[in-house]
Amino acid sequence: MRLKDASILVADDEVRLLSIFKRWFEQEGCRVLTAEDGEQALALLQNEPVDMLISDIRMPKMDGIELVKHVKQLQTYFPKIIFISGDSDIDERESCHLGIHRKLAKPIARAALVFAVKTCLTGKEARWSEPFAIVPEQNLTAVFASVESAKNQGLIAFGHGGFNIRSTLAVARGETIGLKLEFAADRNALAGQGVVRWRGEGHIGVEITFVEDSNRAWVIDLTEQNVTGSFIPRSAGVASAQPR
């Protein structure tokens, strides 16, 4: 989707910021709605579906976290979501599980916010078609019997933007890694690159950033099967086996 074709809801209790964000995106050609708290935002979303929700976390009446939880319960659609906050009110693992695409800190520059929105609105076919120029120093590799068996054993769980995998690979948050996850019975693989969004307790949360041409359509279909609204699920289960 092109930015100028997008509808955006901005929710923030700082009226000055609402006005600034509204002007920025109207100048990009977007249709922009605004709300001063979570309750107003939810009421708007129930009646006017939008492509993108940009929300503060700390707001009166209903904060951004509760707003997203209510939006997920609508079950009619789920917009792309960016959280903006001056404080770290929610950790990366939880925000990805809630379905948050990006979490940005205040104050934020116009270029950074517009770029984040453009990236979120770009379809996966285009977004996952270009690898990073720098070759990753580490590779996450694993061979599974099938997608279903791996999920049932708690080894992996897919969200609409990435996956949670049980692994002890020593990686840092924000690190770009190579991906080669093979699923033998499916005769397919997730081969490409990703960025580590979080790690802990034997799990790694990875955002997919590139998928090789031969696998891309299959991986897109796999991630679109996610019905929880999670960008990256919080947990892949409790199985003890681990991919290498």
C-alpha cells in the first residue's frame, strides 16, 4: 500500500502532538483521524477501519496497551500499529506479542515516523525481497520434520511479522542474522535474513526482513495463517528439544 492511500488514526493525549502528527501525514496525502485517549480511539476504530494506528502508551481513560487488546477483540480487522512513548512502558517481547510492529521513543523526528509507517504499510512481497548488504555474522539454522510438528512440540511459533524459536544461539537484540529453517515433510524452508527483536529463557524473537525468492510465497502464506494478531508470539511452547 502506498502511504498516500492510507488511512491513519493517531491517539495521544498531548493535543499539540496530535496536531503535528495530523499535519505531517495529511501532507503525505493520508486520511487522518485523531483521538485524545484510548476510549475515543476505540470508538473510532469500531466505526471507521483504518490501515494504521499510531498510539501513545500512556493515556487517560484507556492506555495504548488496553486499546490494542480491545482492538484485537474486534475480530473484524487488525491495523498495523506503532507505539510512541517517552517511557519504556512495555518490553519488546510483550509489544511484539500484542501485535505492535514498531515501538518508537519520543521525541521523534518526522522522517523517522514517516519512514516507519511506510515500512509497516509495505506488503511482505516487497518488504522481504531485498537482503541487507552486510552479510550476517551468525546464522540460525534448524531442521524440523514439518511446520505442524515443530509448532506442536513447542519449537517454533509464527506471527504475522516473524517467529519465536527455541534456541540457545548467542545473539544480541537488534542483530541481523541469517536464517535457514528447513521443514522436511513440507519440502520447503525459510531461507533469508531476520533481525533479533528480543531473546530470553531459551527463546529468540526474530522479525523476518528478507526471504529468498523460491521460498517467499510459502513463508508469506505461513505467516498470514497467524490468527492471534501477534507480530511475534510471546512463547513457542515448553518443549525441551532445541534447534541448533
